[in-house]
Amino acid sequence: MPGFAALNREGNSFEFDSARVDALRAALRGTLVGANDAGYHESRSVWNAMIDRRPALIARCIGTADIIACVNFARETGIALSIKGGGHNIAGLAVAEGGLMIDCSGMRGAWVDPKARIAHAQAGCTLGDVDRETQVHGLAAVLGFVSLTGTAGLTLGGGFGYISRRFGYTTDNVKSMTLVTADGKLVRTSELDNADLFWGLRGGGGNFGVLTDIEYALYPLGPEIYGGGIAWSAEQAPEVFKLYDKIASEAPQEL
């Protein structure tokens, strides 16, 4: 059986039985693509166009079971592994040269429980995906500034946005996270479930596992708000600062 060439976690070239690739492809509901397959270049592309890395394989996952299969494959073969959520990370960490990319960008479901004021977002969601669903109910999650940013990366990094001064960091408003750990297990984390892991996930980055779902607390906000930038000439500075001081001392907390 011919070997399949890839790079391992140390960046060294190695080969494994290509039958393993066929088995992974058969195990996925999504698609497994290589350099010559349709969709490969779309999947390997990220927001920062300076990143031009080429994974050996890209798994275009459409569910948690796909992610578990990929994690198990990476652990058993030793192939380098990377995870793409929204694909907005400037450093391009989503793309492992010669490795296996888990592409979650097709997992963009967002569901809202308006009574409990909670939203569930899959790993491939962007901020815009979540906002679109929450605003139907006049609610908002504490997210970032750019609608194309992925919710998973933002949340794992801490998360700061337009309404953070009122409600805190994104991670302060996460109710639970579900992830696939390196041993291929699906684990739910919250203040009550796997609390230590939950603590680490909220700001600790993407190295604890592959995120599949985030549960956010929501707040009444919108759909119309006041916002925007205002500029004055330098000569008006004394008058502007005086007015600002008066408004800041009297304005409600929302402003």
C-alpha cells in the first residue's frame, strides 16, 4: 500500500499508510480534500492573505462526530493538526503546513432561547452570524468589533467589544463551552462541569481542544442604538472637554 506524505507536529516529513486517509474520508459526513480537490484553496485561505500555507489534508467538518474522527486520526498518525473556525486569526494559526486542518467554517448554526436569554453558537460562527439571530429577539451577546471575526477564536482569547464596558469581556459572559479533547472525548465545561478546564478556556487560547459549541448570556439591546464618531477642531477643545465632563457626570450607564 503506498504511503501518504505529511508533516508531523515537530514539522518533520513522514509517511503513513494511505489506507488511513481513505478510512478517515469514509468516516466523515463532511468532505476530506487534498491539494488537487475542489474546495481545497477556499478552505486553506484565511483573512490574512499573507498566509499561504498548504495542509496535506483539509477536513471540511459539518458536525461534532467529524471533529472527533479528525482528532483521533491526528493522534494516531502523528500528523500536525490545526483548527479553522472563522479564519480571522492574523497569525494564520488555522493553517498547518503539511498537516491536517479541521475546517469548522461550515458549522455556522446559532440558536437563541429568548426566554432564558441564551445563545448557542457552533464553532464556525462569525460575530455577524450570532448577532443576526440574537437581534431577531432584541438581544445581544458580548462579542467583538468586526462582524467577520470568528466567535470561537474571539472567545478563547478573552474577547472585548462595543458593549464590554457595560457587560465585561466575552469570556465573562460565557455560560458553557463544549470541546473535543486530545483523546477524542466530547467534554462540556461550565462553572459546574469541568470547572478547571472552563476557567482555562476563557482566555487561555485554542490549545485545550477543538471547540464545538459556545453558550452565551444575552442582554436586551437594539435593534437601534446611538453610535458613531464625532470630530471637532482643536480650537474647540476647551468647550468640548467642558461639555464632555458635564455629560459624563450625568449620563446613564448605557452611555
